[in-house]
Amino acid sequence: ILLCRFRTAAYQYSLSFIFAIEEINRNTHILPNISLGFDLYNVNSNQWDTLEAPFLCLTGMGIMIPNYTCRRQKKAAALLTGVSWPTSAHIGRLLNLYKYPQVSFGPFDSILSDRRQFSSLYQTAPKDTSLSHGIVLLMLHFSWTWVGLVLIDDHNGAAILSDLRGEMDRNRVCVSFVEMIPDNVVSFYFNSLTIFQIMISTANVVIIYGDIESLGGIILQIGEFLMNWKVWVLRSQWDLSVVTRYFMLDSLHGSLIFSHHHVEFSEFRKFIQTYNPSKYPDDHYLGLAWNTHFNCSFSGPDCKILGNCLPNVSLEMLPRNAWEMDMTEESYNVYNSVYAVAHSLHEMTIKEVQNYPQGNGEVNTNPWELNNFLKNTHFKNAAGNTVILDPQRKLDAEYDILNLWNFPLGLRQKMKVGTFSPKAPQGQELFLSDHMIQWATGFTELPRSVCSESCFPGFRKSAQEGRPPCCYHCTRCPHNEISNETDMDHCLRCPESHYANTEQNHCLQKTVTFLAYEDPLGMAITSLALTFSALTAEDTAQKRLD
């Protein structure tokens, strides 16, 4: 099989991996006098092909024989796996038999933290414990109270659904529909049903949560149907380069994306700028990229560049829809994973030298011995961020909120428009620059997503039987009752000394009128009072004489 495919997201993982290896090898403070080497393997999505690569790595020499190794020296100290949890889980069950160290650079997953199943598996990514809270705060910021949910039908989808429902119920945000997509061969059928549900729903905001391998079909169909009247709220683990046609990308214009915050590495960008086939001639994928985008000729079997290239070309010159120059969230996790293994090897080497000071300088250890050091690894990376592998000590993630801008010919740009920090004081967790947000092309103003329009003062909300609380009728307040705010659940009765105005949004005080003596009615009543008083006095005097 010719390994000449070029997928940009996975390819950037490998470049981040190589960048970290070279950086460590130049660092005299980590593993001095030791150079790290590496092997790279392609992994397919089905279970058997997923296990082929780790078997080859364990056995060595390109031979796949279980429980046997042809490589006596220079064996891999650990395996880095990702980006989806099923891939890491399938490999992890195999490596667990040998207690072989494994570091996952995919999104944090609670199942992979089960030490009974995966005693030698570690995760670099932070936890998404507060993600649901951040998403609901985003809904409240824009007064979106009527949203749809599209989730993968697995334990992650069930967990995020439970968290989102709890947060939404507490904040009066309602769910229009929930679509759970199974991760199997019939998912395309469910994708069609989901697209139909999205199209007929009155919710203009749809939250999509899951990895690209499971929900990629949904994204493709969203593009096919040109649904540019919806706002999509996504997590960052999406390789949007798979959607390259302009009319498909147009549907995602204006999407809001929650991405783990990380400081950009200027050195990584410099590394990408100088990464070319002449410097790395054994990189077959690089040769394919040069042939595709820069009209270079290359040999068929090994994809090596032969010539006829444009001068001074680099990956930086590739269109943004085909290549991401900045380090992505997953590539950042790859970078940290390499450093986690290197720091653990460094600590293990120091201990080995201390235990055997008369040795010849060579460190001969077994891979499973690294587990004792990996589980306690924590360090600050070059950006000053703390990396912890112990799931019990991991910190909640900080998020950047990105806005997807799309331009003709499939060009796109992710713009940072806000942040979400779970550690910030209450009321200050979410920050957004509303003026920077580009909305979907179907909207000319701030999108609205409500089940029922607001009830103005003078009206109250009246529940619709069998519908969520966000769906209601607006009913006029009864006689002498008012509502002086928008969307009031109950009207307020005016006091006895007041009465409701015509709009029934304010209580007016009743006026008290006094009669003057000079008024005709006042004079008449006064005369009657004096007459009756005189008659009463006369009658009383007569009774005393008798």
C-alpha cells in the first residue's frame, strides 16, 4: 500500500511531535547526552487495523508476532495515541497486557482513567468539567433559550447531555430536540434523520458535541443543505479541512467554537516555515503536499521530490483551508505528551545513575518501569502552562471562544472573540467581544433562538400544555392587575388605594376630592346639616321641658 495520503490535521500532529523531539534533543537540561528517536505509524479506524501498528511497534523489525520482540535495543519507551477515545482504548487494552506506557493526546475521557482497564495509560488534555456551564452562559449572553442538541451516542454524549440539561434547567434554557448519533455503520441513516430534524426545528442555535470521526457526516450534510440560517456551537476537535468546498463551508460561517486555551508557540511557526522536502527527504506526506500545491514532480513508490518546484515555497504558502499554521489544540497536546515522556525518562535516568553510579553511562530499563514516573509527572511547558497527567489532580480547562469566518473559494479563519474561565469570579467567567462576531450569512442582525416571543408589560406568560417552559402564550392581565416587566409569570394586583392604567403596566393612585363650602352642593349639604342640627337641638329642649 502506498502511504502517500495527505490529511492536514493528523499531519500537523506529526509535525508537532517532531518539533518537540528536536527541541528536547537540543535542550541540555533534559536527558543530557541522550537523543530521542521515534517511529510514526498510521492507524485506521477499524479495530483490527488499529491494533496492527502497536503490534508492529512492540514486535519490531516490521514483523507482527504477538508476545515476541525482534528488537533487543532502542525499543520505544512509550506510545502516544489519539485523537479519538476509541482508538486509544483499543490500543490501551493491548498495551495493558504488557504494562506498556501509553500517553493519549486526545480529549480527556473518564473511561481511559479507569486503572483496572488501562493501568499504564495517561492523558495529557485537561478535563472539560465546566464546558456545559460555559455553553449555557453563552446561551444566556445572547438570550438564546431554545436550542437543539446533536451528540454522539456513547458515554461521552450521555454525560454531556446530563450536564447540559442540568445547567439549562437551572437557567431556564430549553431543549428543542436531542439527536443521538450511533457510532456504527448505520450512522449515515441517522445523519439523514438528524438533518431533517434540524431543518424543521424552530431552534436557530444547535450545539454539536463529538469527534470528527463520529459526527463528520453531519457536518458534511449541513454543508450540502446550505443551512446558513442556523448558529452552530462546536467543540474544537473538528478537522474542518475535510470540508473544502466553498458552498459547504458557507453553512459553518459564524460558528462559535470552544477551544482549550493555550499560548501560541512562535518557535513552532518558525519550524513550519523551514520544514521542506530537502530538509526532511524521508517525509512522504510532505512530498505529496509539494506535488499537490506547488506542482513538483515526485517518484511514485516513495513520494520523494524529483524537481520542477517553485522556488522558496513552504507550508506557510498553502491556503488556510488546506493548512493551519498555528498549533492546534490537539497538536498542543501532542507537544505536551512528548515532554511528559521526556521528563519521566529524565527522572528515571537520574534514579538509575544514582542506584548504579559505577555504570558505563548506558541506561538499560524496561518500558513498564516508566509508569512509576509518568503517573507523578507534572511540569511547566515552554509557554508556562502546568501539565499534569494524574487525573485526580488535573485542572479544569480554560477556553478560548473562536468564531469561524469563511471567505470565497473555501478560505477560512478562526478568530478569537472571547474567553471562558471557570476560575473567574461569578458573573465574570464569560467574556465576549460581540462586535467582532461574524454571524451566519442568513442573519442580518443578532440571531434569535426562542420558542415564544417575549410577553410585554401588561401581559403574563401562560404555559402551553405538554410543551417546555420556554414555550408559552401571552395573556392579558386580569382587571386591576398589572405586569411591569417583560416575561412575568404572574400579574400583580393593585392596592385598594390604586387602580391599573389602561396598558395594565402601572398602578395609579386614586384621587380624594373634598367639597368646598362655597360650592352649590357643599352649600346644600351644609344647610341640611345645620337644619337637622337645629331640629335635633329643639327636639331635645322640648323633651326636657316636658
